[in-house]
Amino acid sequence: MTATTPLTQDELKTLVGLAALQYVVPGEIVGVGTGSTVNKFIEALASIKNEIKGAVSSSVASTERLKALGIPVFDANEVESLSVYIDGADEIDGNGYMVKGGGAALTREKIVAALAQRFVCIADESKLVPSLGAFPLPVEVIPMAARHIARRFKALGGEATLRLKDGQPLVTDNGQHILDVRGLQVTDPLAFESRINQWPGVVTVGVFAHQKASVCLLGTAAGVKTIAY
């Protein structure tokens, strides 16, 4: 009897990307997130592109990928609401609360998520955690406030570092910078998100509690597990 080879993380991402197609409403515009797992969903979405009006995208990178596959992309200001937003997560807990922003698109992701009636999170099982905080928390900030915000996180017990790209501060699609905060345990995601978003200079904190997942499609060794919240 031969042992089955476990699926790679890339194969798990492909599985959940395909599974997310069942949540796409024919004839409507779908909200599309950013990241390696979402890229698998975008590839799958191309197979039904003639059945949808198009997409609202959360990043320049996803917009380019959608357009390259012939999927029309609408500006967020052109739509009043979306039936569904499909995106990945860096962490997701048992309540559907998430940490996002590893790909630096957290602000636009939160905007598109706020337009949607339902957030479908697609992730592999390594992203499911008992509580948020192991993954460094991304926070998009206005550059002139970065050091002040880093000091405020230090007072909470967190260590904030400026995200770099090629030795320079990474610049988001919105022209801002990202702080990655380590050492925090987010025990009350709703309160934490509300609190940090009030700090002057914070554009968006990467805790998605007010825009939490409605459903998580989790890629596991046994296939896609659906978790509803």
C-alpha cells in the first residue's frame, strides 16, 4: 500500500481558489482581494468570466492580473454594493476575525470588504489560529507619523518595524508606508481595531474584525473545509 503524497501549500491554494467560484453570483460584479491564494482564485475566475459583469479589485497587482485575463475591472466608486468579496488572510481565528496586510494591500482590501455583503476568506490550514498575534501585524501609516505610532505600539508591548523593499521604505498603492508590529496578542479584535484606527497617522490597521469573514474555505490535507461564522 502506497502512502499518498501530502498536498503542497500551492496545491491547497489552488483547491480553495476553485472552491470559491461557488460563491460568485452570476451576472454581478465580484470583489477580488490580493495575494498568492487570490491569484489562484483569479485564474479560476477566468473560466467563468463570461458569466459575470467584472470585478472590483483591492490592488494594482490584482487589477493587472484580472485585466490580463480579460476580466473587466470597475472602480469601487462605480458600485454601491457587492454580493461577495473573496480574499485571503495571514491569520484567521475561530470567529472569522483576521489579520491581513502581508501583501501591503490592507487599506484597499478593507474598503472593498466594506462594500460586500459577504466576505469569503480563502486560506490554507496554516492560517487558522486560536488567537491573532503570531503573524506580525501590518499597519498602514502616513510616513510623517511612523515613529510616533511605533512608540505607541511599544507602550502596548509591541515592536514596530518599518517594512522595506530593496532597502527603502515600501510604498503602498496609496503612497503610504507599512509598520509590521511583533509581540502583540490581539485578545479583543473588535476593540483593538477600533482603538488603533483612532491613532492620528494610522490609515488602516491590519485587524479585520469589523469586516470579518462570513465563510472560510480552508485548504486541508482532507480537502476544502468550509467554516461558517
